[in-house]
Amino acid sequence: MSKILVFGHQNPDTDAIGAAIAFAYLQDALREETVEAVALGNPSEETQYALDHFGLKAPRVIKNAKDDTENVMLVDHNEFQQSVSDITDVNILAVVDHHRIANFETANPLYYRAEPVGCTSTIVLKLYKEADVTIPKAIAGIMLSAIISDTLLFKSPTCTPEDVAAAKELAILAETDYEAYGLEMLKAGTNLSDKSANFLLDLDAKSFPMGDKNIRIGQVNTVDLDEVFNRQAELEAAMKEENNKKGYDLFVLIVTNILDSDSELLVVGDAKEKIETAFNTKLENNRALLKGVVSRKKQVVPQLTEAFA
Amino acid sequence: MSKILVFGHQNPDTDAIGAAIAFAYLQDALREETVEAVALGNPSEETQYALDHFGLKAPRVIKNAKDDTENVMLVDHNEFQQSVSDITDVNILAVVDHHRIANFETANPLYYRAEPVGCTSTIVLKLYKEADVTIPKAIAGIMLSAIISDTLLFKSPTCTPEDVAAAKELAILAETDYEAYGLEMLKAGTNLSDKSANFLLDLDAKSFPMGDKNIRIGQVNTVDLDEVFNRQAELEAAMKEENNKKGYDLFVLIVTNILDSDSELLVVGDAKEKIETAFNTKLENNRALLKGVVSRKKQVVPQLTEAFA
């Protein structure tokens, strides 16, 4: 019997890991094949906090899929440049996601479930209900953690009423006070002081083809913007090096204050004027404060995509 | 209040029209906006037979979407070259489909529901149930017709147990003997003798980018292969002209005998040897008989895609 691997995007966040664990458990219950959740990187401190809290092991990290299997399922992403390195060599059976669709194609029909909600795990909860499969407490806990993470405890504009309802339902199954737990989990991910510049850049970064440019967009959460911008020179040097090494035309780092729900951008590379167009702002010292901006997906990527179109 | 248009692919078949009518009715019931089913071409004789049988009007044919609205929903297709001419200028809110995904992208997250079943209308039935909306008799009838059409009355290898179950459920709602009605409807689509060669080529044709080639694949159903191949010279001349005029590298016409469930290919253009590779056959007089082949999607497109990869 062949195996099926389920994984989220590179530089996994809590939803990429949590939705993979939850969707793999569901598919394993429904299918004859063994379905295993894996990851394209190690968990962040936030994710590790959530895994530890609910007594779950971090999924095994894979470098490619073909060594294990021909058949994969993607959660929390679809764009190939965010996926496993050999994604074009394997058969994609299913995708569960809440992002735009781009740079994605298959040779065969597949199961694809995307909804414009705040978190993949909100959709996975729906799939459990449709299949009438009971969610174990620990899995409910990691799904809850994913929703808290993606919506910044419901404060992100990506958060929908469905996400809030899903989180409350999962909190009951996980026997968890979601507000107290959620704030502790988010804070666990903002311990940045002892991290290298490269670590911060890579923590939650994705690549996006826009027009003929290759844009890298990273995001770090903090409870104090100064803690990050005190290291601006060091970060800029590392961003410049990444651009040169990986061929990015532009590196955008979104530094988000999760308490105030604002973000400040740090920008290195070509076409910086597109940033000014996209956000109707002026860069000063390569920086721009964006009030009320916390969501890369909803408040940064579409605006930049349009500016580069 | 803005309007939303719902449509299937160019050269609409019964599912492209039927699923558009059914999904538009559902979305209209669920949303504040007016949701209208439209079409990218006139109904075939088969589809017209089904519309007449259930007392439905053919959807209005549109040339572009932007004149009506900013917001559209696609059924039974996703590839842009099969969609409305200005698809990249409008906002795609939702897709319901059962094909491979290719040449499709959006700037924003959307609702995307694809399942590897035989017919879009089978998925639309599921969406009615999830939303708990009652299906009117005529709409159940056109959905039933779509499933019969796409699965050739359950004989196509694309047909899944879900399609059969959906058809039987819809047949009860439509108060229709699906076997007797289904055969009559399919036969209504095989009246080819009084049609021009160009009409036959365009009846159910789609374009597919494969490798660096642009492949056109048409399909006609018949109860007598000779009736079509008696006109081979005329068809070849028309295919050659289409290739020249529209820039297709290869034109493949699948002539399917719906009684025997076999197909014979007629092939005009470059790279004909790829046909031989894909189907492990030899073309004779530009023709190849493929026993048991009735499905473009499952038995022709993936094989050709691989041969051109």
C-alpha cells in the first residue's frame, strides 16, 4: 500500500504544521493508504509551544517528496515555489488552502478545497464534520492554535466569523481557554532578541512572482517594533545578501506589532518605488509604517501584485 | 447591488450550461447580490433537448464579462484559454470544477471547489445539501442531464459512484426515468449529418497548452463512426484551416461511438508522432481507433500532456 504525504508550505507557520497534522489524521481515517503529516522545515517557537502544550510531536522534516512517495496533499499553500522542491515530479491528490491560486497546475483532476477564510484549519474542521470523523483533543488543540496564529487572536482583517466560530468550537474540544492560551502562544513566537538576522528573515518568508520580478516577503511578530529596528543595519545587510544569493529582486520584511495591530516595513532591493505606489506612502530610511496592517495575504500581497502588474 | 455572473467553458456542453444554471440558482438564494447564469456560446442540440424537456430557457450568451460586472464565478472549467475573453480583467469569486487545474491564477483568495468526479453538477448537488437549499424540479432535471452527458449514461471511466448516486437522487427530484430519458438526450446530440465540418470541430472543442505546443482537442458523439469518417477529407481540410487561422500546432478530433464506448481519432498538424507515443498506436491515414476510450479528460488529455512534457 502506497503512502501519502501531507505538508504545508516552506518556513512552516502554525497553520502549515497544524493543518497538515489535522488533515493527515482525517485522511488516514478515511483512506486505505497510510497518510503521514510531514513538514518542509522545523517548527517556529510559537508552533513548538503549541505542539508541546497539546503533547504532539513535530512532523518529520522532508527535503523532497519522491524519496517517500508518488502521492502528496498540500495544505495552507498551492504555489509551487512555496512547496516541496520536487513538487512537479509527484502527483497532487488534494489541496486544502485559503490563499490565492497561482503558479499551480496538475495533469489530472484533483480534490481542491479553498475558501476565503482566515485559516486552513477552519476549512479542515468543516471537512471533519462533512466526513463525520471525531477530532481528538490534541488535534483540536493544534487546529485552534493555527487559527489563533493566522488571525492574531481574531484581530487580523483576514479573520472571518467562520474562523471565530471554528476556534470557539475547537477550544471546547481542546478544553482550552483560547484567550489566555492564545496570548501566551503568540508571545512565545515573539522572542526575537537571541535570533540571528537570517533566522528572522526566514522565520515566515514566502516568495511571490509578480510581473517579471521575484519578490520575497517575510513577516515577524513582535510586541515591540524597536526591538527589531534596533538591528536595522544588520537586517538590511542580510536582506541584500539574500537577494544576491537567491535572485530576489526585492525583499520586504513586515514587522508586525501584535498588540497594536500595526506593521512597519523594511525594504531592500530594486523597484522600491512600487512599495510607495502600493501603499500610497513614502519610504524613509527604507522603512514605512502601515497603520492597521497585519496581514501579508490580504493587506500586502494583493496591493503589491497590482503595483507590479 | 452589483451582479455576479456564473458561466461554464467556451463551446458549452450540457454540464457547462447545467451547472451554471444550478450553481447560479444556489448562489442567488444564498447571497444579497443578483446571481445570473450566462453562457459563452449557444447550447448544443443535446443541451437544447435537455433545456426544452425541463422547460428551461438557454442562458444569455456573453462575449465578455466586464460589460456586465466585475465579479464572476466559473463552473466546469478553470483554464483561462477556455474561459471568457476578458477573464483576467475581472474578479473570480468562486470556481466549481472537476478538471485538472492549469493556466489559472488569482490575485486574491477565493472559493475553489474541485473534486475528481465525473461531472460538475455532482459537486453542485453536494453544495445544495451543505447549504440546505431545496432544488426545484427543472434544475434537478438539468443537473441530471449534465451527469448523463458527462458520463455517457455512466459508461465513461470518469464516472464515479458519487455521480451515479447523484444522478439517481436527481432523477427522483426531476421525476424522470433517467435511462430512457438519458438515451434519448444523448441521441439528440448525435444528429450530425446536416452539420458543417466547422460546426462538428467546434461542437465540444477545448484548447490545451502542452509543452510549448498549443493543442486543440474536439470531441463528437455518434452512434455510427462511418457517418463521421465518410467526411474525412472535408474534416481534415477544415482542421488544417483552423490550425493555420488560430495557431494550433495540432488538432485532435475524438469521434466517440456512444453505443460501443470506443473512439477513433482524426489528427491534423505537427507532432503527430506524439499521438502514437501517447496511445502506443500507429496512425493510419491520420486515424487511430482507441478501444474503450470515451473520455477526453481522463483518457486523452493526461496521456497527451505526458507525451508533450
